[in-house]
Amino acid sequence: MKFFTRNILNGHHMYTLPGHGEGASNCMLKVKVALVAANGRLHNAREEREQFDEANNQILEHFKVKEDELSRSMTLYRAEADVCDAFVNFLEDSWTFESSYIKQKQNQVK
């Protein structure tokens, strides 16, 4: 007694129950079509995810470049501020020295 009948449909082996061949073949064909569609959607989803990951990596790389630029700018601004502080200190010391010298000269004149 045969439980299954082997059929070849579009190059694929299919096993069907005797007497249900046509209905089972149609059912298998529907399953195959659904599987192909699901694989297509999976492929598209993977491709979309790869594109998202690539765009995300580009954004992160851009932020890293900007962070490095800001870090260099901050270092330069600190150095510039140190130079300005040194110059202000020099001017204050010069003013103090000049004021002291002028007072000393005035005291000598008296």
C-alpha cells in the first residue's frame, strides 16, 4: 500500500497523498509562493538594516571628527587664554613698576 505519491512540479519533488494530489499540489505551491515572498521581504529587511548601519556609522564618524576638531580648538583657545593672561600680568607689572618709578622721581624732586 502506497501512502505517498511522488510528483515532480517545476523541477521540485513533491509528495502527495493518493487522491489528494491536485489539492495538495496547489497547497504546496501556495506555501512555496509564500516562502519566496517571505524570503524576499527578509532580504529587503536585511538590506535596509545594512544601509541603516552604514548611515549610522557615517554619522558617528562625523561626530567623532567634530569632537576632535572641538577638542583641538579648546586646546588652542586655552593656550591663547594663557598668552593673554601672561600679557595682562606683564602690563600690570609694567604699570606697577612705572607708577613706582614716577613716585620715586617725584620724591627725589621734592
